[in-house]
Amino acid sequence: MYLESRRTFLKGAAMTVAGAAIAKGVFSTDAAAESVENSKFTNTPDSLSFYPPLDQWEGFQELDGNDWKRGGINRHGVQSEENPDGIMVNDYMLVPTACSNCEASCGLTAWIDKKTFTVKKYMGNPLHPASRGRNCAKGYAVQSQMYDPDRIPFPLKRAPGSKRGEGKWIRTTWDEAMTTIGKKMGDTLRNGDELSRKSVMYHVGRPNENGFVPQVWETMGLDSYNSHTNICSSNGRTPSIWTANDDRSSPDWANAKLIFLNSSHAADAGHYFQQSASFIADARKKGAKMVVMDPRMSNSAGMSDLWIAAWPGTEAAIYLYLANRILSENMTDKKFVKKWFNWETLMNDHKHLDFMLEKGQITKAPTGNSFDDYMALLKDMYAPYTLEYAVKETHVPAYKLEKLYEMFIWAGDAISTYIWRAAAAGNRGAWMGGRAAYFCIGLRGAIGTEGGTFFHHWHVISVSGKGGSSTLGQGAGGADVPKVKVWNELTWPPEWPLSTYEMSYLLPHLLTDTAWQKKWNDRGLKVPSKLSVYIPRMYNPVWINPDGFRWIEVLKDETKMELTMNLSPVWSETNWYMDYVLPVGLAGERHDQHSEATFPARWTSFRQPVLRVALEKSGWKAKNPNRATLEAHVKAGLGEVWEENEFFFDLCVNYIDPDGSLGIKKMWESKRHPGKPVTIPEWYDAAFGDNLPKLKETATNDERYSKEEFPVYAYLRDHGAWMEEDKIYNAMERELKFEDGEVISHGHKFDAGSMSVGTAGVIKAKDHHGKDTTIGIEIDGKKMEGFETLTRKLEFFTQWATDWKWREYAMPFYPRNDKEKVEMVHLVSHVNHMYMKEENSFALNTVFRLPYNIHTRSANSKHLMEISQNHDPIWIYTKDAQRLGFKRGDAMRVKIVDTVSGLDSGYFVAMAVPTEAVMPGTLACSHHGGRWKLTNHVTVPNGVTDGKVDPSTAPRDLNNKEFLKESPANIGKAGAQTKIDDYSGTTGINSFGVPVAEIQMDGKIGKLKYVEGIKGFKAERFAEYNRDSENIWWDGLSGSWQNAVAAPHPDPISGMHCWHHKVILEPAQPGDKIGDIFVNYDNNFKVYQAWRDQLSRGLDSNSTIRRPRHIKRPWVSLDSTAYDVTIKS
Amino acid sequence: MDEIIARSNIYALLSRILLQELDVEILNTLMEDKTVLEFLPHWNEWELRTTLSNQKLLEEYLNPDFTNLSLLHLVPYETFYTRADQMIETGGANPVTDIYSAYDFIVDYAVARVVSSDHIGVELEFMHHLCQAQIKAIEESDHESVTELLAVQHRFLNTHLLKWAPMYLINMKYESRTPLYYDTAEMALEFILSDNEMLSAVVPKVS
């Protein structure tokens, strides 16, 4: 029929108006269309890969994202001379680096616009084996940090005549700062006495590098490296040390059948978050189950297969319930246990077996010392950990524990877990939870397996401090650096000989506690009463540590801290009280070798100052090769922002020891250019090349790099990441290697001729200093490396702990009744339900991380602050809130009470959010909130001398030869201060994320009250990037500064500050505002003393060494004499 | 030659009516061209067409009806019918853009005032341009191009317009409240089906 009608349509030819005149004419075939045709761009690409191949990284064209919003190339074509209205094409150079916003070191690429020499965006690095081109919100925030209008533009110095904390600053030069600081350090060291070598202290927040800065301090012979670890994760590391003598666990998430998270960490925040979450997603796609144990329903718990809300600190009881069932139902992997548990040690230690019998840990003495006797002993020992017991102690319903056991057994030997913060960081004694976890995982043989749980040191690369062959003095890998011969009691006090890391959070207390100093000085130690120089690095101890007002007191006291400087790119609470603030770079502005154990492989990332690298790859050469990063940042308009590597090279060679008399200068003097500090390419080519043979072979045989002066450095400069070894499973079974009369174990060499096999197969040999060392184990005739323990097996009987006064905890254990909870209080959380006697008392869970915040560094990332505005409320169970009359949004006084001393610490005022997502009787409020500042702006005139110079005259353009020829002369020196782009002389302070507060403190009582929220403003610096700075709709309040209210709670064994609190909830009083705090820091001092004196078991007159020699003493290598001690009666 | 001119004109006419509301100029054509009036019989016979002023006709009858048919109640975009989620693909992933780009055509959205390039008016105008190209090829005795253009027209009809336009046009016919759009819907439906039959006969196989 249609053909019939067609004859009618033929009439169309007779229309009076031609079709061409009728049609609207919506198509064009002009330059726009041709520009698309002539370009490589298409709306329908063959793949959706974000990243170009590596060979295009030096020159990659991409359509502009913002411009694209106008409608894309189908509407406007591609921009060209003929088609100026088309979509803009960016001409990028991609430079790899690594994120530094959390510890995971995910790969990044900086997309540097050549035409403006700015970083247009940060994306992931597809060559990074662990992050695989992906990042979390914090990774993409690196750009907003780079172009932060409030970032510190030049070195700052406290104004002469002003007091610390007055807020008066002047601009200074890098040279002046380094001269002053270097002289003070040099003078201190020249005293040559023991105290002097404890009087310079470096204090790092998150190191994010593997050994560089520790090497700096080691070359100075100082025991001065202090880390934040004991407020972070040390209770999580202790079980690894006691069990495997390793720093931490290392999961194989991607291949696990059961992902057992003892926290919200890994899957939705916290340690290695993005990489872990991706691997966990891979596993779940393959059918893995996920269990989350957490009193708070985190995002991870919400998407888990099983949520276990255990009372904080009782997790060990759950693990031991699992152990009991595994043992009693004969589900043990006996082959693994027989091979790798140190059962022989226990079964031959009759003293300890008698002790266990005496204490009722076992009901009968073993009849023999065979493996079967051991298994019988374990069954007997763990039989009391019944379902009924576990339910009573943990408050977890029975059906959930039974379900957990089913899943645990179902997963076989593919159970992955990560023992870290969470329960451990919150609770006294919770290190035992991790130890009990390893125990039941070990019973199932899930250690070292594919999909199982393993240990850190096999999965990490630490070479950052090992570039010594490039220097005159250090020798290959630092072999010629003398070991440190002092022991610093301020970081390793005698009360905590087994502390996992430094007792860093007690620094102000120890400096204030003259009675403590006198006590130990009287007993023969030399305890510093002051610090000559205190150097935090990108760290904010005032805000993040417990008892913040005590920190302020000590930082302000010039008799206790004579000279202070913070290496910090941004403003912080701590910086306000410093003598110097020296701006070093962020993720894309510094060099670091950084590796983490995020999957069963050994990979490293290489963090780089991307703008410097881009300049150098374009042909630019620094005027001063030892300050190339500083020159590059000035050229890029970031300001006089440097990096620590070059800073320390220069400081050691030219400022601390300019004449070489201290022996420090040669340690950092370039072998190629004696008299000058080593350069970045020299150092890293050696650090990587001397220690990573596969990388060296690859780089030196790659025609792109083989002709480079520093081929290994160049390879990592271009790739940003490297994997030296993959699929590392069951590494304890690696056989000992023999080469040229030496035997190699765990990468260390020993004299093969001195090797002997002793009790239980333990192999010993002499090291290069002639010292007998356990190096491996022989089992069934096979000589293997084993674990790093003294017995080379997993030590579920930690015999050495009995020598350090903790015999009752040598085996995995948790108090089985109320009597034992009193006797073994060290294992009982200070927020256990037995302490909750008042109807309005609660256990406050504080340690969960917020996935979008980064402690100190996130406060002025607009991108992150905008997505994180929730005032960090108090999660309270609905019926608890109802019972006490609290409704959503109500202000509450949260009063902190210590359960050891019974003292009040004060209170903070926070907002109630009733929810079903928290365990009854517990509260949740992250301690990562409550940032504050004392003023909105600070005026520091732009330039203090006549030498205010323009950094360059040619426009910033990597294609412009004139621009590449220029570089600022005499950078960092007097008279060469550069003009800072668009800087008027006044800078804002964390304008995007921190409100203004007033503080009052009198030595005993401290108060803080917020007085002014943040407002939109017109950014002057980096105005183009910050063009929406006037759009601020949030007030900046990020919760209460609860850390200041918190008293220090040092765990008697691990030294961890146990973050959780017993709190009493009260309604807010008239005048209270959310965010207010009231602190009795006089009481907090007494709380520290109570925990120290009532719980710790320190050195005494019987002690001969400060700490077991075989366990890790982090950061610097100590001479064996440093361990020796004599304590007077 | 008449046939291709007729096809070109009809695609242009239908494209224009279905693309945007009418203006006075096109309304005059629709009022006066006898051929057009023959194509649109109810419009031809509609009393109000001759009794109302053009302005009143546009503002109170035709343009409200157009708005109803193409903006409010019906959706004249291909991807609305072809995507499982009934979302209009406004970006570069719209499949119709591939074929436009292949012939160096680019939609000028400022002129078209549509949200995506698979609007029925745009697709019909594309057919009009293919017909115009064919006219040019015939004039230049470029038989190879003629053959290819017929194949392209056939392919475009089958891979795009015929996949969805009938559904829209049938609904339009029943939703319309004025004889002009009622007739246009019917004519457009009949024409594209008829045109496909013709093309199927002359194009050996769908390429």
C-alpha cells in the first residue's frame, strides 16, 4: 500500500518552495566539523581508559573538561585557528608521583599544562601495582592543596621580641633559618656529652617514606627520631612483634575467602584504604565473605555479610572462643601448627608450665612434651572460652558468634585480616586481641597462604635511606655510618621497655615531670630536662595528641624547648607556637621512596616534585643543583617551597657541620662533587640501584634509560612505581641461600662456617661483627629462613616476655572471670562494661577515621572540607538517647572520667545523633575533629629586604625556551627573596576549614570556645584555581577538640595511648555551645602518673638492658652498648 | 529526477514541521502551497485555518499543540525509545552522531534548539540533506555516489528512523489536537515507510 501512496508523494516535486528553503538548516559542515575530522578526538572512543600509554606522557593532548561542558566537539568542534570557538585542547605532560595524604602511597600522575606550567589535575598512576590508577577523594585533593591560597609562601620566623604564640611573624630566608638551626644543632652536638645527643628531637607525624630521615639522624649519632606511632597503631603492632617479631600483618585481600576486619579500616577508611577496598571488592566479586567487628556500624559493617558489635576491648574473647571450637572440634591444621608454632619451646619450659598450672591457665600438667601433648594442653587451656562466656563478656548475640565460626571454618586457609588501630588503638590491653586473632588464624593454617594473612617485612621495600654509595662517608647502604650510642629516655622511658614505638605523646609530661627526671637521674640515668632543638615535621602535636593544653604549655616554654621549627606546608595549631615554620612540599612537591605492604608483593612508589621534573624533562637546569626543587617551585609560582631531602642534604653539609669536624658533613657530601651536598638523582640512583637488583637490571637494560647518567633514578622518575617481587606467599619456607662462604637469610649475610643447628632446629650463625644470631630453622631436614622470632617459629608462647615481667601474658589469654579481670587488669580495657556503673556512663569509641580527612593536612582543602561537614557528632544508641532524654541535634556535655585514677579530665560539648548503628552502652565520636585557629589572618609583609626579585620574566610556558633558560639566582639567600604571585602581605589561615576560637589556660585549667565560623572570601593567590572561594556555605566547625580533654593513657606493655574514654553524659548547660571544651589538665597529669605508676612494670635494679635486643627499636640503628643499663637501687 | 526532488522536499517539509513551532513564513507555505495542502487534507479542510488570523492560529492552536506533542507529553528523541532506561542520550555517545560525523555533518544546537541530535526533526533533515546530495550527484552524473547515497539513506532509515519514529508518530496522531499535526503525523509515518519500500527495492541489500 505504501508504494501506492508513493505515487502521491511524487507530487512533492511540485512544491512551490524548494525543500532546501523549508528545512531549518540544523547542520553545518564548516570548520567545526572539519576540526573534529582532522583531530584525533572522537565522541566514541574504542576504550574508556583514563590514561594514555607511557610513551605519550611527555606530550599528551586532551580536550578540556571545563570547556567540554559547553557541549562537546559535536557542538563546537576542536579549537584551532580556523575554529577558535571550539573545545580547548590541553597540551599535557604527565609526571608520576605518589599521594602523601594518607599512608597508602597510591600512585598519582600530575597533568601539567605546558602552556601555563600549572598542574591542571591529579589522576592516578596506572603503572602503580597496588593502586592501579585509582585514588580516593584525598588523592584528587592534592591539587587543591597545591593551589591552597593560604599555603605558607616562604620561611616564617617568630618576630624578634615577641613570645611564642603571640602570632607575630616575619619573613626570613632559608639560609637564615638553616644558619640559626644548623648552628644550634652543631653547637649542641659539639658538647659531645650524652645529654646533648638526646637534646635534639625530630618528631614526625606520618613519615610516608622508608628510611631517609632516620638515616639523617643516624649519621648525626642522635637518638632523636620520634614518631607519632604510639598515638596511632602501636597496640596493633604489638601482637605482630610478640608473635612473629614483625611490625604488622599483611593481608592478601584479593584472594581471601573470608575478609575479617577488626574495624572499619581497610574497606571504608583508614590504613591503605583505597587499595585495600579495591582488593576487597575484587575478592567479594569472586564470592568472598566479609565480617566486620566494630561497635559502630561503619560503612564497611553496613555492607558486610556479618556485623559483630563487640564491647570495646573484648575482641580477644571472641577470637579465643573461635580457638576453643577449632581445637575442641578437631578443625586444627595440625600439619601447619606442628611445623610453625613454637610448641617445643613451651613444652620444654617446665617453669612456665608450672606457672600456668598454678594460675589455673591449665587444669592439669602435660604428661609429656610431644606435639600431641601440646595439642591436649591447648584444648585444656582454651576450653573455658565457651559460647556462653563469650556472649557474656562481649555482649555479642550467640547466633552471630556461631555464624562467625561457620564462616571462619568455611574459609579454610584463606582468611585475611589486618590488625591495626580500631580496637587496639582504643583499649588498654587490646594488643592481646590481635595476638588471639593470629592464634586462631594460625590454628587454621591461614598464615602465609594465598588469600591468608602474612607479615609486613616480606611485603615492603625500605631503601630510602640506603643511597650511601653516592656519598663520601656513608658507604654502600650506609654500612660505614656509626651506630648510635645513646638511649633517649624522653622517647623510650624506662617504665615501658617493651613499648612498640616512642612514647611520643608523653613528651610534654616528661619534660615537665621533674620528679620523674630526678628519680631516674638518681638511679644513674641521664634524662634530659629540656630540648635544645625540637623539629616536628608536617606534624601537629598540639592538636592530635592527648592533653593538648600541656603541649601548648611546653611549646611556649623557651627553657624546655630552646629552639623549635616545623617543616610544614600549611598552618596548624602547632605552628602557631613555633620559632620557625619552613614550608616543605606536599604530595607533588617532594621526593620520597615510599612502599607499603598492601598486597603480597614488594612494590615501591617514588614521590616527586612534579613541576621540577617537568622543567628538567623540558631542558631546564637549576642554577643550584642542590636547591633544584626550591628553584622549580619558585618558577612555578608556589612560593619559596622546598623539600626535605634537599633541605637535609644542605643542612648537614653546609650548616650543622660546615668544617666537617663532627663527621657529619662527609656523610652527605657527594662522591661525584666533593664539597657539595649529594643531589637527588645521585642519592636515589644509588638507593634504588644498590638495593633492588631486578629494578637495576631492568633500568640499565632499557634503551630509554641505559644511556642516562642515572638510569635507575630516571626509570622511576618516568614510571613513579616499581614492583620488585610478586606473589610472595609462605616466605618463611624459603631455604637459606649459600654464596661464597656466606649464608643469606632475610636479605642479611652471615658466616656460613659458623652455622649450627640447635634445639628445636634453630639455626645460628655469626654476623659480620662476630655476633651469634638466629638466622633460620631446620625442619624435616630443610633449612629455612622461618619467621624473625628467636625460635624462627610463630611464638604463641613468647618466652622472652617472661623475662620482662609479663609471664602471665606469654600465651594468648583473656581474663575468664571477674577475679581475673581485676588481677589481669592490663588486658582489660579501661572502658570495659565493668566500669560503667552510672546510668549515664558510656564507653566512647573515638578512633575511627573519617575517609575524607587527613589529620593535619586536610584542613584547607576546599574539596575535602566541602564534603566533610557533619560536626563530628556523638553517635548514641536510640534507646540510650531516649532513656536520657537526648534528641537529635541536642548539645551534650561529654565528661571524661579516668577509670584508673578516678579523676575527671573535663568535658567537651558535642551534638547527639541517636542511631541504631551503634552498640547499646557505647558512643562513637571520631577524635579527628575540632580544628581551631586563633585568628583569621596574619600579616607578613612580602619581602623584608631590598632584594625582592622577580622569579622570572618570560611567561610560564614549558614550550618557551626563554622560560626554560631562566632560574632564580641565589635562591634561599639574603637579598634574593622572590616576589610571591598575588600575595599582598597578609595571608589567611585555613580559611576553608577552620573556625576561630578563643582559648584560656592557666597552667591547670584550659578552655576553648569557638567565636567565629568561616565565611566566603575572595582568594588572591591562585585566584583562577580558587575562583569559587566565595562559595562557602559551611561554618567550618569540625567537631570538638576532644583530644585536648583526653588524658594520656599509656598501655603498660605496648605504650600505646589508649584513646577510648569512659564518659558521663550530661545535658548541656546554659551558654554551652557545640565545640566548647573544658579541661582540667592538672588532673590529666595525675592520670598519666597513675597509669605509669599503677600499671607499668619498668626497669629496676635487676635490669641489665633497656629492651630486648632482638625486637625492633625503630628508625635508627643502636650500638649494642646503648642497650646496656645499670639502675641503682 | 522528480522523485528525488519530491523526496528531498518532503523530508524538508516534515523535518521543519516536526522540529520546531511554526513561524509566519512557514505557516504561509502551509496555507498556500497546493501540493502541501493536498498532502494534509484535514488541515486543508479545517475551517479555522482560513478564519483565524495567523497570529491567533499560531499562538492559540498550533504552537500549543506542538508544545504538547514534542515537549510535554511525547518525546521525539530516538534514544528515549531505544535505551532500556528511556533516557535521552545528550552527549557524544548518541549513536546517531556517528553517522552525522562520518559525513562531516555537525548539529548546530543553537539553530536546532533540541537537547540531542536524535530528534525526529534533525534526523528527517539529515535525510533531506542526503537527498540533496543525491540530486547533486545526479546532476554531475556521478552514478557511484548516487548508488552509495541511496544505500546510506536506506541504512539510516533502517538503523535510526524506522526503529522508533513510527511509535512516536502513531502516538502523535492520537494525541494531536489540531488537523495540521494530525495530518503531519500520518503523512510522516506513511512517507518513511513508503520511502523505505522504494529504497529496499533499489538498494540490493542493507549494507
